[in-house]
Amino acid sequence: MTAAPRRSSLFRGIRLRRFITPLILIVGWQGLAISGMFRPIFMPPLDLVAARFVELLSSGILLQAAAASLATLFAGFFVAVFVGIAVGLLVSSLGFAEQMAVRFLSALLATPAVAWTPLFLLWFGLGAPATIALIIFVSSVPIALNTWSGIRNVDRVFLRVARSMGVTGSRRFFKVVMPAAFASILTGLRLGFARGWHALVAGELLAGASVGLGVLITRGRVFLDTPTMIVGVLGIALFAYVTERMIFERVESRMLRRRGLAP
């Protein structure tokens, strides 16, 4: 009789704790903004930011910028998925050169997207092509590394069982190796998607795009419109969070249900 109320109160406590940090940040920001310690151009009050958000949303500018950014992101990311998985499979079959290739990919992974942006502008010119190419390049690296890692860490017991049952060749690869490596590949997709956002923003800020969330931030900077810049940054954070949850968490939960690890 007492277990259920205790469990429900525990869940309510966990849900409340999720809002503590955002609430502290909001209250702290607003308190500093209205204290007079900072000029509004450096720290505008949140009511100005909220008013600018409503203005950009009602006028359609924010949704148009978000739609353009998401279209560019997914155009590059979908190609990066195939490129990354293909490179990961290739690296896992290189033999003596495998570790050299892994070290090279690790070095690329450690390089921020913004460092590559000038080169991609030189190669592909201004506009969307440079940004899409940058997303493909930056996103495919973690996908390739995690594909390689997943294949290399497949439990040898699975392979021995498959061999004993006569499952070999391509059938073993698709029925045993890839399902066992799927969790690692999914992690690589998540990392690649996050890095794709980094590349998208870097490209939109520097590649002369005509519309997008990065363009919204740039225009706010040019006109010293801090609320617009904050709305652009918050828009990137919001759309990145929502799309990540809609895509990868659904895939992960479906995978766990198929394996009987989730209700």
C-alpha cells in the first residue's frame, strides 16, 4: 500500500529536479539583466528575448530559418551515414594498415569543424554546397570510427556459434556481425549528427548562406541585436534536441524492445 505512493513521490521529485537548473539560470540571468550591472546589449532582459522570439516566430522568419538549416543538415547527414559506414567497413578490413587508418580518423575527429570551414569554402565556394560538404566530412568521421569499433568488438562467441551452424560469408555479416555492432553504430550516428550541427552553424556563419539559423545569428551580430542572436542560439539548441530525440531515441527504444530489454 505504501510502495506506490513512495514511488510516485520519487518520480515527482526526479521530474522537479530536472527543472531546477533551468530555473536557476533563468532567474540568475533576469536578475543580472535588470540589476543595471550590464548594458542591455550585453545581457538583455528575458522579456525582450521572449518578445523577439514571438516576433520572429509570428512573422515566419524563425521557422523559415529553421527549415532551411534542417534541410541543409539532413542533406549532408544522410550522405554522411552511407559514407561513414562504408569507411568503417573498409577500415575494419585493411589488415596491417588498420591501426594507421584508425589513428588518422581519430586525428580528424579531434579537429573542430570550424577549422575546416575556410578550406571547404575554397574548394566549394560560398553557399550551401560548401556547408553540405562540410557536414558530410565532419559527420562521417565518428560514424566510421564507431562502425569500425562495433565490428571489431563483436563477441567471438557469436561468430563461433554462427560458424558451427554453417552461417558464413555475407549471411554471417548481415545476420550476426551488423546486428551485434548496431549499438556502436547508433552511437556513431548520434555523435555524427551532433557534429553535423557544429558544421552547419560554422558553414552558415562563414559560407555566406542566405537563410538559416546561423544567418539569423550573423544578422543579429551585424545590427548589434542581441535578443535576435540569443533567439538564434536557442533555436539551434531546441531544434537539435528535438530532432535528436525524435530520431535516435525512437530507434534506440525500438531496438531495446526487439531485444527484450525494454517494456
